[in-house]
Amino acid sequence: MTFVELMLTAVALSMDAFAVSTCKGLGMRKLNWKHAMTIGLFFGGFQAAMPLLGWLLGRQFEKLITGVDHWIVFALLAIIGGKMIYDSRKGGEEEACACEDKLNLKELVGLSFATSIDALAVGISFAFLKVQIVPSVVCIGVTTCLLSIGGVWIGQRFGAKYQNKATLAGGVVLVLIGLRILLEHLGVFG
């Protein structure tokens, strides 16, 4: 996986957290940077931890499924990306967060977990692709943290206008990366 593909994956994985962060920003009458940083750290931390967990699980099963790993990677990314595209069309992210001007730890943990499930599946695919996991999870975590802080700011400033577009873009990127991996393994291009 190239650096550009890793960055695109990190941004794509961050789109759910970005959308929820935007929603959290919607409820703020005035931007609260402490809340924005807390949201960013929670989302970034979970987004970094989940692919690491997925990678560890994937390494355990690697020998059993090496012959079909590219199909598994494609399926996982296509399903995750497809769900993000579907959510962007149905407004799924708006229902996932309560827009209010305070932070609830239980809600924040739940939202962080919910928006990082896709990163677990990507982590499994990282094991099959022999991706260097430490730089990858750092990149994903930092990217998600920064985009989540930006999402709070955008939500507070501009409203819900960009939530669905961000989720749609993230879904399309994941599907395209999965397709590229599949086509590469099938020998369509090197």
C-alpha cells in the first residue's frame, strides 16, 4: 500500500467520525475547543486502535485464507464503502448522534466505537496486504483526530450541509481502493 493510498484510506475511514463531529458542532452555540479536542482524541484513538485489533486478528487467520485474501479485502472495503454511500443517501449519520452543547462520556465512547467498526475490517485487510501497522494506525488516528476537530468547527460554523457529502466521498474512496487491490491481484494491472 502506497503512502497516498494509506492517506486516502485514513481520510475515508475518518468520514463517519467527521460527520458525527459535525453533528456535535451543530449543537454548539459557541465553539468549545476543549470539547472539539476531546471529540477528536476519542474518535482518533478508536480509529487507531480498531485497525490494530483487526490486523492482530487477521494475522491469526492469514495462513488459512491467503489464496482468497484479495477477495476478502475487496468484499470488506466494498461493503464498508457501500454502507457509507447508502448512509449518505439516507441520512444515516444524522440519526447516529445527539446534537447538544455538552459531552456525555458514555455517548462519546459509543459513537467512537460505532464510527470505528469499519476500521476493524480495514485492519484485517492490512494483515493480508502486509501493511506496516504502526505507521498506518498512527496515520489513521492522527487524520481522524484532526478531521474530527475540523468537523466540530465546520458543524458549529456551517451546519449539516457537508455531512452526507463527506460520507459519500469516504465510501467511494474505500470501494475504489478495494477494486484496485482486487484488479491488481487478478493481474489486470500491476
